[in-house]
Amino acid sequence: MTDIVDTKTRSRMMASIRSKDTKPEMLVRRFLHSSGFRFRLHDKKLSGSPDIVLAKYRLAIFVHGCFWHRHAGCRFATTPAQNRRKWIHKFNQNMARDKRQIQFLVNNGWRVLVIWECGLNSAIMDLQWLPEFVKSNGEFYTEWPK
């Protein structure tokens, strides 16, 4: 299947995709703030510059897009038909980087929560579990939804 736009247009479109302050990230930030939590954003001192850092609880939160970070089994984690090998290579690099960053944080005593975009698309009210999770001293690595 051929692309409906030329290569330069597609490149410009892909380059304009935000990496910070995305809608899913903003939803999580608003929910946490309205629940009384204060946090830092994109802390460059931590591996991977987590989207949200709650230092008091030693919790780093990443709000991942299912397409770019390859949420296993998710309908949004598709691979474009054009330049398939290039995309697979890119996605594999993203997943390896994510794994390294999460492992580094966990090894240094941080808890890591990955919130997937698809979970926010389908069930905003399901974030009610988040305040309790933040305050808990639970698992070092958790994904939602699984």
C-alpha cells in the first residue's frame, strides 16, 4: 500500500508529533494535581526524563503512547506498511531504550509506573486507583493497563 502523501510531507507530519505535554500525559497530570499531589515534569536528572516524578514517593511515571512504545497486544501498536524494516528497527530501539531506563531507575531505588495511552482513551475514571498506588510502597515496576 502506498502512502497518500509525499515523503517530505510525511516526514514533516511525523516530526510534529509531540513527545511532551501530550493529551494522555496532561490527563494524568491533572488527575494527580487534583488529588493533591505535587510533582516535577520531565526531570532530566533521572534516566529517561520521566513524564512525571513524585520525588517524595520515589515514583517515576511514564505515560507511553502505544504506537511508539509498542504496547504488547494493543490494537494501536501497529507497524506501518511502508518502510517496514525501518519502522521495526525504530520500534526495537525504542523498546530497548525504555527497558534500560526503567531498569536503571529500579536499580537505583525508584518505583516506575508506565501508564499506556490506550488505558486513558477507554477509562479515564479508572485512575481512581492511582492516589493509593502513589502512596503505597508496592511493586518497583508496574504497567497500567497490563
